[in-house]
Amino acid sequence: MKKYPDIRLIQLKSLTRFIFFMLYIPIVLQGNPVISEPVFPTQFDSIIVFYHAELGNGSLEGTDDTLYAHTGVITDKSSGPSDWKYVVTPWPGEGPDANQAKNRLERLDTNLYKLVIGYPSPYYEVPEEEQILKLAFVFRNQDGTLVGRDSEDKDIFLPLYEAGLTSVLIEPEDRDKFGHPDRNPLFLNSSDTLSVRFTAAALGVDADSLVVLRNGKRLFFTVQDTLNMQYPVSTTWKGRNLIQCVSLSAEGISDTLSFTLFVDPVPHMITKPSEIRNGVYSLDAGSALFSLMAPNKRFVYLLGDFNDWKVNDAYLMNKSIEGDKTWFWLPVNSLTPGMEYAYQYLVDGKIRVADPYAVKILDEGGDPYIPEAIYPNLKPYPKGKTEHIVSVFEPFQDMYEWQHENYSVSPQTEWVIYELLVRDFLEDRSYTSLIDSLSYLKKLGVNAIQLMPVIEFGGNDSWGYNPTFFFAPDKAYGTGNDLKAFIDSCHGSGIAVILDIVLNHAFGDCPFVRLYNEGDFGAPLPESPWFNVSAPHPMSVGYDFNHESPFTKELMKEITAYWIEEYHVDGYRFDLSKGFTQTYSGDDVGAWSRYDQSRIDILNEYASHIRSVKPDAALILEHFADNDEEKTLAHNGFMLWGNMNGPYSQAAMSWLTNSDFSYGYFRNRGWWAMNLVTFMESHDEPWIMYKNLQYGNCMETYCIRDTVTALKRMELSATFFLTLPGPKMIWQFGELGYDRELPEEEGRTEAKPVLWHYLKNTNRVKLFNVYKNLLKLRKDYPLFRNSETTVSIYTPDQVPDRRLKLSSPEMNAVILGNFGMNEHQSWPEFHHTGSWYEFFSGDTLSVDDTGMTLTLQPGEYRLYTDQKLFIPDTTLPVSLRSQPGHENIFRLVDLYPNPFNAEITVHLTLPDSAPLSIQFISITGKTVGEFYLPAVRKGIYSRTFNLGHLPSGVYLVNISQNQHNTTRKLVLLK
């Protein structure tokens, strides 16, 4: 007899499903701001997506802007669970047509939006043979400045289901995200309760019952469409448990979803061998020892390539407690020498963290954007097996063979330091090309290079003051051996290398932060051994180190010793060294700057340790504290930054208030040690040439805003700056008159144009030669660098006539300059009568009266000595070997200014003589300006466009020639 279904049971199940659907939506939305219609969509359903902007990271909550979906798919051809494919539109600024009707959201309520996908395969243009596993989303405003992601600030995924029966685990969530239950187990104590909530996606079948099994034995059962279980954990569960969530259908179909549960992991308590140190190191040909010092943590599992990233009791690390330190350590065998292994620590079953002492890391988000030419054969991130940054270890890695181990630094009081940001100095941003630049820098005459931070920082595009891993060089500029080769080459050229190092703070990706913090990347917790919960002083960024903690002190000593021993650096410039204090000053900068003996003691302790490793190490402080503290530190052997940007800028622009140079000389600060490193420009100060062009004094007969005049004013300033005894610092391209803006806030740390084409400008080369010849003076004649030189400075405010007098038993010099706007009578106050020789012109001046005056035109300068010196070299500077090749590639060198008011200049290098197309496009995709140039010669090309007729807003410029194409974002501000 044919059996018919019970219509009442069908009606009951339909009602139950409807009720569940209404309950399921808030359950899903707890972790995901997206739901769909249907709730369990398949690849063959017409899908509508609903986005709740107040959920997830909430960054789009309440916005009035039009919102768009940036969306793609994860398919069976994706390399991992987060490998997007078939992205519908580009990101704003990375290509045209980012904002289309196809990806525009429809607002249904204040924070509720709808996106009609329809059938996903045609919407995303996925080939028929490829299976879509998940839809991937982030949501954004029109220009992409606000981005909505999930509650952990990650991509949002909507899974697609297959017809039939699928178990859907709601709690505990994310157990299956790494492709195997043992890669993301749940950890509980025997006193805890196991909470399980799951349902069944029944598509074309009827769900009959749901079952939870532990190690094959039933724990819970229901005939409802959703299961909620609270089950007490027993001591008999200790160890590894397999939990299975089984859905059964009336048709006899089943689906099982599993996760692993670990209960009460207890590491072996073993006394730590004395030779164990922080990090990982090779033991013999096939084994290594991994160690992590993490006070008050319960247990740690080692994860990595060697165990397929699965939690395994064989990799539960041994534990040792020594006083207030807790060590976790484990030897690992069967490793292959020369093979790289990625690894992490899983701490207390919750924190996935890379080795804090890693010398190399892999970053899933940043590594794909590092060019193969910069970092060849970079090991791929273990996609789909873990998350967050992972560390890398290579047993018995080949050692770098140093060529100049016997290099000794020149006296640091004689240093001329060149501050350099690799990212903004070379177009390819590589240490290899940086080696090629040494001939240029040596020709200039510098004897020390200060590298802006190259220790691993967040992302690939940064100033570097957001450090994350203190023992790893950032891969954005090349390999560790590339950095060593650069330092080795510097030493071979007689140039010292100083690392700009950030020890005041760290950021959320730093493992020292993540071991004791809120969430994945939040603020430090009170139990952190290294960090303050909040900084005791103003102007701190990131998370503030507690430099009175013995843990922090030990770490600082390890870091500073490591880079000297491993990379042969010659010293450090300590960023924000005034922050090395626990003295509370709140928001009072004045109180923070006052004499602080505890801060001096901390710095002296670090200096003592560093000098025990390298006695002649240079220690430069960005301190800017009250003079009494700086004097104490200078007399203890520290060098201190002396910011003279203000006075030299004012004088160069001929605004003669606040323009006295006197404080740039160490004796005028009451110091007996010549440890003041003065600078006119740095990475942190507005560049003077830009200020000359924008704000310089201007009259009809003499205008500093004229480029040639502005460059002459730079020569004038440099003559007074570089002849004053004491160590100096030059910001990169300052010797060529770098004239780009350094914004106060937004865009301040963004990449700046690399302008080696300055070398083709005669007036800029003249400035270079002034620098070069003045630095040769310093090198050849002790008068200009000796602490015993008698110095008289006449550079008071409001006086256009400026004078430096340098005196010694061997030679005397007088430097004169007219910083005014009109012709001026200058009094040299020569030391004696007789013959004086003007350095730049070679002219001889017979002085019969030391009270004589000389007429100087505005901007004119002269350098007189009572000995005849070498003839200044006016040959062209050498350029980078790689530089000529730059003109043979299609490259957008610069858009200037940006933001712009009406006119914007496009500067290109073109590899071909061919037609050129330049389009200006609104954010909505409309072409608002189009220029087609049928015959453009290859090489350097510049053109200025006036877009003043357009309204303020964000625009794109798209430039194409033959097969080459590039797009950049512009901001028009009126």
C-alpha cells in the first residue's frame, strides 16, 4: 500500500521552519552583517543580499553616502577560503567604473540595504564548470574611504549550499574555517559547559532529526529543525574529543559536520635547559628548538608546516616557570636544512601569534603586493590553514659573508648624515638599487646614512614608525641579505649606517602586544609584561612600552644588540626617546619635557648595554626635552636632534622674525660636548624649497616664489648651515631642492614622488654642487668641523645681513649672506688685514681696513678664508646606474599638487614615441576631460591641465599609451 505523507506533519514542519527563519536571522547577524533570501542559497538560486550597516565593524552606520558592494566569489578553483575571484568592479582609484548600478546598494531603512544578485554565475561571470562556494563582500562609500566589514574587520562571506541536507553550525562558530577540525579546535575546562547550536539546510528534502555525538556516542538528540544543547564537560573528557553534528532526513540522507574539542590541556612541567633562549634556533642538522616566554599563560601549542597546522598533543610545548617568567619550549625533529618552515604559537587555545623573535614573517594581506624583483621566491602564506601573521624559520640558513668586517666609523661629531626613506628615494624601493646610489651619495660627501625604519612594520607602504616584529627586516625593500649587502657596501664606501629605530611603542600586529591585549588587535591589558594600558605622556602613538618594566628593559637590550651583531649597524636614532618614561605628564607637553632623572637613567642603562656590544655605537635621540636634560644626555655621550627648520625656513623665505641660527651651535646651549645633530630639513619638517615657492617673500623686482630664486636661497641657507661646526643631517633630495608638500595631517606619511629627474635641471645641480663643495670643505679643513673652532654667530631676527666668523690658529673664515629682499651693506668684520679668498668665485680681496663693508645683493652669499683653498668642483653629479632605465619604462612619476585647486601637472616617462591618451573621470565614472595627443616622443613628458571648471570632489586620471595604462586618484579642492 502506498504511504502518503502526513499533511499535518508537513504543515507542522513548515510552520516550524518559518518560526526558525524568524529566529535564525538575529542568530546569523550576531556574527555576520549579511543575510540572504533565500536563507540557504544555492548556486542555482536567484539571490537577494541584505546588509545591516550597524553590524560588523559598523563603519558605515548612519552614513548618508551612497553605498556600493565590492564583491567577488570563492570557488572550487580558489587557492584558499579567502582567495577572491571574479570581482565585479575595481576598487575606487584602481580602475574605471568602480561605481555601477550593478554593485550599488538600495537603501531600505537607515542602516538596512539591499543588493539584488540574481543568479550568481552570470552576475559574477563565473564559467559553468566552476563551482561557487561562497559570495565575498565588503561594503563601502563612493570613494572607498569608509569600508564595512565583519565584526573582526575581515571580509564578509555568504556560503552557498548544495541541494540536499547540509549541517550548519551556529555555535561554536568558525570551527571549520581552516579546512580541518584539528586546525581550529575548541578548548574548554572540565568545569565548563559545552554549548552547541546547529541547524540543517534542507533543500529538496525534509529534515527529520539532529544529533550531537562525542567520540561516536550520542550526547543530544532533537526532531526540531534547530538544536540547542548545553552539556556539562566531564573530567573524563580530558584530552582530544571529536564532536559530530549530524543532520538526518526522512529520506535517509545525512550530513555530518565535525569539530575538535580539547579539554584541560596540561603541558609537561620540565626545568628549562639553560641554553634555551628566546625564539627558535637550530640544534643539529635536522632539529630545532622553539621557545616562547609568556608569563602567566597556561599552555601553548606549536603549529606549522611540520604538523600541517593541526593541534596535536605531540606539539603541546613543555612549560617551565622561573621566578616571574614562564617559558614554553619544544624541540622539533625531522627538519630539512635549507628549507623554510612557517609556524605560529597557539596560546591558551585562543591567541594565534607569530614568534615575537621571528627574523622573517609572512603576511597574507601584504605579501602578494611585494614584487618578485624585490623579494624573489617569497614563501607563500599557508592560506586556509591558519590566520594572522606567521613566522618563518630556516634551519642552518647560509650565513652572509661580510666583505668589510674591519670597517671602523669616523668620529661621529664629524658626521654628515643623510636621512633616507627607501620607499621615497628609489622608484623600485629596493636595497639593491640603493647600493647603486652610493656613488652619488659619496660624491655628495656624506659619511653616514640614517635609514628611516626598516624593521618590520604594518603593511608595505609606510614611514616605518608602526613597528610589529623587532627582529625582522621588512620585506617590502628586499631580503635580509639584501639589507646586509647594502650595509656592507656602505662600509666599503666609508659610510656609516644608522637605523632609525622605534622603541617607544608598537602596534596591534606586534606579537608582544597580541599576547596580552583586548581582542585580536586591541589595547594592552594590565597584565602585559611590556606595555602600559595607556601612555603616561602625550603624543604617544600605537601602544606605549613601559620602560621601567624589567621585561621591557631586557627586550630593548636584545633588540639593540641584535641589529649590531647580526646586521653590523653602526648605531641608532631613537624615535620619540622622550617617551621612555613612566613619569605621568598627562596631556601637558611642557611637563613631559621637563628634566626627568628616571628617563635619563633608563637611557643611560640602554646606552651602557649597547656600548658593551659596540663601544663606538652612535646613539642619537629624537628628544626635544628641556635643555638641562638634553645637556646631561649630551655630556653622557648621546647625540641629540637639533631642529633648526624654523629659523632656516624663515630666513630662506626672507621673513626675518624667528630666524636666528644661533641655537644650532652646541656651545650656545651651554654644552661642552659637540653632540648636537642639527638639520634644516627632516622627514618630519616642511621642506624649505616648497615653503619658498608657496610662501616666500615677493616683490616686483625680486620674488622668492620664482624657482630659480628659491634655489639660490637654498644655496644661501646651506652655506650658513654646513659651515657651522657640529654633526649635520640632510634630508634626502634636500641637496637638489626637494619642492613637494609635506601635509600636516592627511597624506603626511603617504608615498612622495621620487624625483631623480632633478639631475637634469642646471639650477638644481648648482645647488648640489654647493652642498658637495661645502662638505668637502668640512672634510678637508678642521676649521669647519672641530669643536675647538671659535665661533661667532651674527644672525639676529629682523636683520638681513648675516655673518659667521670661524677662528683657529691654522685658518680663519668669514661667511656673509644677505637674507633680505634688497641690496644691503654687509660688515664682514674680518679678523685681520691682508688677502682674503672668496671660495666660490676664487676672487682675492685685499683688506686694508677690518671695518670695511661689502655690498651684497638679495640672496647673495660669500665665503672668505685667509688661506687659498681648492677650486670648487662644478662637474655634474653621478646618478644611479639604474636611473637611465627608468626613462625606458611607462611610469607616472608625479601628479602635482594633489589635492589641487585648479591646475594639476602630470609628469610621465614614456618608453615609446606613440599617441598618448589622458582622461579625467568623475567618481561616478563620467569622463569630464579627455586629451588625445597623436604624436608624443618617448622620454620625459610633462603637461599642466586646468580643471578649474569642475566642482570640488574626487576624480581619477587614466593615462594610456599602446598597451600601457595607469590610473590614479585626484582630489580637487576649491
